[in-house]
Amino acid sequence: QVQVVESGGGLVQPGGSLRLSCSVSTSIFTFDALAWYRQAPGKQRELVAHSGRITHYSDSVRGRFIISRDNAKNKLLLQMNGLKPEDTGVYYCNAATLSGDHVVDYWGQGTQVTVSS
């Protein structure tokens, strides 16, 4: 069973930075795509950044967040700069692989990010 574990969340002031890390229990080359999602209180989970054949960012974070991979350590990273209160939420790491005609998703438990003065 694949395990996905996020870390690096915390409380930060507006304008600050955080670096999230996602550790995967198997080679990240196993997966067709890796991504970060977030869920704010009372809202649906939304895609933040995706790393696969292409790199994609949501409009709300483009230019402030950077998604990257540490292949040697089987980690997915998210550098978050210029944080805003609206970036507050639980951040989840997703690892996805295609199996025939459907997608198999693996999720972590999430890490809380709070942006507040």
C-alpha cells in the first residue's frame, strides 16, 4: 500500500513563506502525476499545483508558489511565497497513476497552513 505523508505546514504572517513536503513510500516515477490540493473551511478541495507531463498552477497561486520534485528522496515539494490569508487551509498531496481506463489516487492526511497576522 502506498503511503503519502505531508509536512511543513504551520502558522505564518501574510507575505511570509512556507515549504511543504510530501513523502511517498515508493518511487515517485511510479506515478503519472503528482499534485498539491487544498481545502479551506467550508469549501471544496481545489487543485493548487500539478506536476506531470506539464506543470500547472491555479490562477490564485501562479507566480507565488513553486511545485518541484526531489526524485532521489521520493518527495514532492511546494514552495509557497507571498502567502495571503486566503491561502489558509489544509494542504493535501496527491499521487495518481493510470490503471487501464481509470485513475488510482493516493492521498495524504494533509497539513494545516494558516496565514494570519
